[in-house]
Amino acid sequence: YRLAEEGPADIRIGNVASDLGIVTGSGEVTFSLESGSDYLKIDNMTGELSTTERRIDREKLPQCQMIFDENECFLDFEVSVIGPSQSWVDLFEGRVIILDINDNTPTFPSPVLTLTVEENRPVGTLYLLPTATDRDFGRNGIERKRRQEAEAAARSSVFELQVADTLDGEKQPQLIVKGALDREQRDSYELSLRVRDGGDPARSSQAILRVLITDVNDNSPRFEKSVYEADLAENSSPGTPILQLRATDLDVGVNGQIEYVFGAATESVRRLLRLDETSGWLSVLHRIDREEVNQLRFTVMARDRGQPPKTDKATVVLNIRDENDNVPTIDIRKIGRIPLRDGVASVAEDVLVDTPIALVQVSDRDQGENGVVTCTVVGDVPFQLKPASEGEGEPQNKRKYFLHTSAPLDYEAVRDYNVVIVAVDSGSPSLSSNNSLLVRVGDTNDNPPTFSQAMLEVSFPENNLPGERVATVVATDADSGKNAEITYSLEASSLSSEAPGSIFSIDPDSGDVSVQAVLDREQRDTYEFQVTARDKGVPSLQGSTTVVVRVSDRNDNEPRFMQDVFTFYVKENLQPNSPVGMVTVMDFDKGHNAELSLSIQPGDHDQVAGIFSIENDTGTIFSTVSFDREQQTSYTFKVKAVDGGEPPRSATATVSLFVMDENDNAPTVTFPSNSSYTVLPPSSNMRTVVATVVATDADTGLNADLNYSIVGGNPFKLFEIDPASGVVSLVGKLAPKHYGLHRLVVQVNDSGQPPQSTTALLHVFVNESLSNATVVESQVARSLHTPLAQDIAGDPSYELSKQRLSIVIGVVAGIMTVILLILVVVMARYCRSKGKHGYEAGKKDHEDFFTPQQHDKAKKPKKDKKGKKGKQPLYSSIVTVEASKPNGQRYDSVNEKLSDSPSMGRYRSVNGGPGSPDLARHYKSSSPLPTVQLHPQSPTAGKKHQAVQDLPPANTFVGAGDNISIGSDHCSEYS
């Protein structure tokens, strides 16, 4: 796992169970942290690994103090996976890599650094600057240096800072000369040197760099080797020489004198080693323990004494060689659930053979053969050591063993074992150590109480006396002493969650089961509970048996209906002998006492006699008739149930049956009748109420919810009907062409499913007054024979009359033109004859063609046309409607001569014949109403026309819900 340093407590690291592929949640497998508990902890149920309250500082961990080249720092831990009852234990090792965070600021060796630079150095000359150190590693370590000149002269590009990467991966700051240096003009520079690491956010610090300009020293010391490497035995005494570093300088005098100093070296290097400044000898300053430091890596600088001094750098790698100076250590720790305190392990006598009871870790801080350790158990004890893991990658100087039981433990035979463990390493000479563990065997209660029967059934009569004994249960225990003392208790059985303590009780010592309440079989006929026997051992063991008490019956209950009043809803028109409802009755008794017989009880007025019957087995009620809601909406009667006991017990219930409506009645129009009409003056305003169509429906609810619509006879959109109220209003402006009779076809629909509909005719006569009602009535009568597809709306000859007038005017104008031409020709000839022959006295003149008769004749066509129009008969014959009278008579039709009327003369005559349409074919009748009979040709009678009588009661055409077809291939005489 990986974990960043300096984190708070309870940081989740990972889930050991998930990473090992172990399923958790049942509680049978648990986890225990065997090592690493200083910084880590684990959830024993889920295997969740997290941090403790102790803060982890990577730079202060002992195992991370001397890590070079950014090697990883880590914490080792051990986790044991424990099976049920510690029947098996697996030990796993883990490692948490501690990730570095940027928590240390890079620093220079001193806040003020001094650098001497000789004058006259060429541009580009490099000077090595002191290296800053950062306790962090990797990207959190030193990233780069930069300089900031504080003075104006410094900002004039005299110096430049450059950071170079060395062969060993370090950052080496270098000062580059970029301009001419003249000590006589300026002998020093003061710069600000800043170092910043690569963390996020970055940390930085700065130092003052004082550059002193001196005379020229142009040769730097040079080491013989760039890397010096040597081995040093641990525990070497102080003063032991290790190696000599040599450097040469081609200069002479002071500039050629070399001194050796530590370069980039940690505090540990400066504390453990000594470097002679003059000779370059490196020696031991303090004893070095390989187990603490196994390698030292640092740099040494050779610096001459010139002004300024020149330097060179070499890397020193010092490997610490191991010596067998550490004896093996034996650490005995607990494993799993077996407690181990102060060197004493408590183990129960019933543990299985080969059960691990302790974890033994043997380690040696030495290396190689000095750290190879063997371990064994001394003495004749029933315990042995087994490796905790068989992995090949396990280090030789650190091994783990499980201390297993090798034979059964018996508390009565041996109560304590002193187990001695000896560990020996392979060094020369070898070193050894030992440790001991006291194993204390504990007694266990390993025999539970048992019953002779797993289930005990008892028959017990109802209506008992409280406190009567029901049964006695007895359990036995193979243990002795407290482990064999038994107490009894009652508990709910696995099939019933009800606690038995409110009804039954048991004597905890004798096992006598008593009943504390009066039992009623009709309420409950079986009781089941569990008797548990517990011994007094620690932990206590228990056994149980199931007791079933069956209550015998008595005949003490009468029949009972599920409801006092049963309410059923049935549709009307239901077929006879159909089920209309079902009553439920029960008797809490058993056997013959619960056998019931059902019967219908007639009411006071015997209204249901013979109408209903009931099936004894199911309680289903049947009807022998078909219901009609319009005749009777509900029925009420009683149902009686008698049981078979002696004496018999009975009960009654009331049944209310409501007949639900079906849409079996079409709407009936009560106003207006098909043969009536309404007079509407042409001056009527918009929204004038013309008439109100009134309809009723024998059904109820949605089946009686009516809506009105105009489906024909309204081509000019003059009229509109309110869908809800049936009010017909004028919505268009009346014009001369609208004068005359309008037949509106009104359809009334209910809201049933499927819907029923009725069609009625509303006649509206548009005129100033009603001068001749007989003429209007005849037009109404004729409209009843006209197909509904043919609109009857206003004066059909209005446009034709306008066309005829235009033709007459054109004809008259043409005739007058011809006559004028003839007169001009005659007059010309006449004048020519007078001029030639002269006037003869006494001679009779020729007859003049231009006579008043001719002039009057010129107007004759107009007069004749008017006469012709005035003599045109209104009707040649009248078609009448015959309807069956209630007494079987028939209505007769007569012809009537109609007087000339300007308002009625616009209608052409109706000539009924074999081609007359059959109005009845446009409708479907769904109610038993007298049919409307339409004759192809109405017979003629007397001179007086008989008005069409109102239709039979409905006065409507009845449809079955579909839109009424008003299409026809016949032409109306109103067109």
C-alpha cells in the first residue's frame, strides 16, 4: 500500500480482505494485526487497514534516515486471518510505502555565503556555489536555484546563476561570469541566492551571496578519482583510517595549497566520520552500527588557498560490512482469539489438535550467515513450531512460526505447560537466545442439556381452569457440578414469533408446564412453543424441545356472516339465472356443528319471492329474472344460515341489490316537434335565441348526459346550438337570400358507451311576418320528405332571379336598338320619297310604321315576363308524411292551392314520384316507437291542404350512436 506522511488519524489505507480475496460479513473470519500497531490498525471484521493517532513523519522514521537516491521508505506489518473458533490461522505480511510530502524547506549551510572571484576571469567562467540541502526526496527535494541581484550593478548582467545536474543526480548551483570584472573598480558583489524545491506548493529559502573579487588564481584542484568507494567493518573503533582522498593543483604557493572539506553530506556523515583538511584522510569518528546505517554516501570538496579559492568535488561511497554482534531475538505474541498476557497463554482444553495458540517471531539484526536463525521447542510438551508461511522470499534473518498443539489437552491431567523456545544463528561463533511461554489449560463446559424427544404433542380441552398442568418436560446433562445444573424456560418456537409467557408458564426447576388462561379453540386451536434447558456452566450450554398443545373443540358458536349488510351492484338486462352476488358465512365450530344451510327469507311485502335463489355450498345468489332499472332500481331481502348442531344455531344478514344503469335508452326530444316551426324576423340581432331544443333520457349518470349539435341544414352558418343547454341562437347576419324556410337537423347524443343518439328537425321561417301560415306549414311538410343531405336554407331562387333580371334587361336593350335602326331606315326612305314626288293633295298617306302600338309593343317583353312570373304556380303537388296513429288510423294528405305571395313565390313546386328519397333509410331505430312512413308520391285530396301532424311521442329520428348519414343522390326541390 502507499500512504502519504503527516496524515491525520483514521486514514483508510486499504482493505486486506478485499485484496486477499476473502469474503467478509458473516463474522466467521476475523482479522488481527500482529505487528505494525504503532502506526497502523485493522478492523477485525472487515479487514479495513487505517492509521492510528500517532503521526507518521517520514524524515524521523529510523528505517528511513539513511536512504539515498530517493529509495522508498516503508512500514512493515503482519495480519493474521483467523477461521471459525480459530480452527485455522493464516499470517500475511504487508508493506505500507510512506510517500514523501513537501514538509521541509531547503536550506543553505549559512545565511550568508561568501565567494571569492578573481579578476579578469573570462566571460562564461563558472563558480560552484554551496549546495542547499532538503530533507525531502524526489520532486519535493531541491528543484532548481535562482538568483536575484539586489543592486543595479548586479542587474547589469555581470553574473548569472546556472543549476547543473551532476552525475550522481544532484543539483549543483554555478555562478557564471557574464561581464568584465575589475577589482580596482569594484571588489565585491552582494547577491540574493534563492533555492526552491519541487513540491506543490513549493518551499523556498534564500541566502546572501557575497562575491569578493581577488587577484587571479587560475587553476583548480583536481581529484584523482571522481568516485571513491570503500568497505568498513561495523563497530570499528574511533580513529580507524578508512581511505585517503588525493587532489592536485598546478598552481604554486598559496593558490596551490589544498584543503579537504565535506561537501553535500548529511548530519549523520559529519557525526560519524572525520576528514583531515590537510591530508585528506577519512577516518572513524564514532562507532558505526550497520544495523542503523548500512551505507554512507556523500561528497568531499578539495579547495585551494588561492584568492578566491578553487574547488573540486568527489563522491565517496562507504559500505558498512556486517559483524556477528547481535544475538537472535525471540518475540512471542498472541495470535487470533487466544489471549496472551505477561507471557501466559490461556488455552481451553477443547481446542483441536494442530491449533495455533501463539505467534513466534525470530529475528537477527545481522546480515548474511550471521542472520540465519534456527528455532526449536525444548522439552517434552504437546506443542511444536511450524513456519507461518512457506514463501521463498522470506528473509533469512527474520522468520515467523506458529506454536501449534501437537496432542489433545486435558485440564484434569495437566493444567500448566512451560514451553521453552531456543533460537541459534549461523555466525562464527554462533549466538543464541531463548524465551518461554506459560500455557495455562482451562476447563470447558462441553456437554449441553438434551431432551429425549425433539417434539412433544399434548391434547388439552378448551374452557379449562387457569393453573392446570399441561405436561412435564425433563432434560439431562452429561456434565457434572454447575455444568450439570439445569433451569427451564419458555421461548417462542421457530414457526411462531409469539411469546408463550402470557398463556403458559414452566417451573424452572421441575419442568412442569401450566396454562395461565382459559383456552378457546375457536380463537386458537394449536399452541406451539419451545422449552429451553440451560446448564449453569460458563459459557452456558442449552438444549431445547418443541411442545405442541392441541385444544379440543366444543359446540359453542353460532354461524356468523362476514357482514351484517351485503351490498351488490348488477347491470340491468342481465340474463336470467345469472349470479348477482355472494355472501360469506362461517361457523367457528368444527365438524357437524359447522355444517351450514342457506336460504332466502322473503321480505314484508314479499317483493323478492321467486326472484332470487342461493347456492348452499358457495353462498352465490342467482336471479331468475332480467332486471330493468327503469322499472325497479333496488331489491332488499334477508339470507338465513342455520348450522347442524343440536339445538341448531342460526344467523341472518341483509342483502341490498342495486341495479346499475346501462345505456339502453336513446334521448327523447320533447320540444320542438318535427312539424313545428319558428318565425324569425330578418331584423333580428346577433345572438338572438331562436328556440331551445329540449330532450330527456330515461337512463342516469353519463348515460343521461346529453349534448346537442347541428349536423345539417346550416350552410350559411347562421345558427349555433349550445352543446349543453340546446339553445339555438342566431350567429350570422340575415340577408335577403336568407328569407324563407330553414330546416336545421339537430342531433342529440348521450355520453354512454356505446352512445345513443336522436335526430330532430327545427324549422325556422325567416320573414317580417307570417301572412299565410298554411303555405309555411306546407313547406314544413315537404321538408319532412326531403333528404337530410339536401340543405333547406332561405330562398333558393334568389340568385336565379337576379340572373333572369339581367337577361331581361339585355334582351330589352337589344330590341330597342333594333327598333331604332328600323325607324331610321323608314324615315330616310320616307323623306327621300317626299322630296321626289312632292305632296299630292287629297291623296292618302301611307300608313306610318311608327305607331303607338309598335312603341307599346317594344315594352311587351318586360310586361309579359312579369305576367309570366306572376302566373307561375308555387306547387304542383305536395308530399305528405304518414305516421301510424295510436289507434291504428292513418293520416291523409291533401293538396291545397296556394295563393300568390311575394315571399312564398320563390319556391318551386314539388313533384313527388318514384324517385323521391326514403327519409327513413337514413336512420336506425333502437326504441319501440311508431315508425315514420314515407310514401313515394303523396295522394291528392281536397282543395285544402292538411298540415303534417306531429310525429309519435318521440317526434324524433332515433340513431344508435353513429353520425347520421345525410348523403343522398337525389335532388331536393328546394335546390
